[in-house]
Amino acid sequence: MKPEDRKAAIAAYKERKAIAGVYVVRCATTGQQWAGSAPDLATIWNRLSFTLRQGASPHRSLQTAWRETGAASFTFEIVERVDVEELVYGRERALRDRRDHWCETLHAEPI
């Protein structure tokens, strides 16, 4: 990659708009579900799957299911997008409230 192409790619990444919201991770083998919220939904699955592959996830039940069933059993789905620009103050609380709503609706464990 040429230096100017690399700079352009970095600039484009920094200027992209982050989409916050709620996601769910499902294990097809066990039927378990985990719901979480993130300020940037585009990057959360990479972070979660990396920690799971390394065996370093802080979410014990998710890590156990990953170890026992394998990566192929898991799916990632975005269930709700939240407009961050409307949530200047209290963004974390609003995301947590929406996550709790989806945990209750889907009978999922919070992460």
C-alpha cells in the first residue's frame, strides 16, 4: 500500500460515523443468548470474537459455550441502533437501559 493510500484510508476511518446500539450473540448449539450494548457496533464483534478466541473473555458463560461448541455455532446480530447524536448526556445509561430491555425480551444474559 502506498503511503498516500494508507493516509487516505486512515482519514476515512477516523471520519466515519459510529453507530451505537444493542447486539445479541447467539449459540445455535446450546440455544443460549447474550445481549450487549456498544458505542460502535461496527467494531464490537471483532473485539468479542478476539477475546473469545484467546480464551480471555470476562463473560464466563459465553467463554464456556465458545470453548465447548466452537466458533461456528455463534452468530452476531444487531437488534437496535441508537442515534448517538441525540444522546449527548447519559449515553451509557441509555445504552444500558436498552440492553436490559433486550435481555428481558430475548431472555438473554447481559454482557
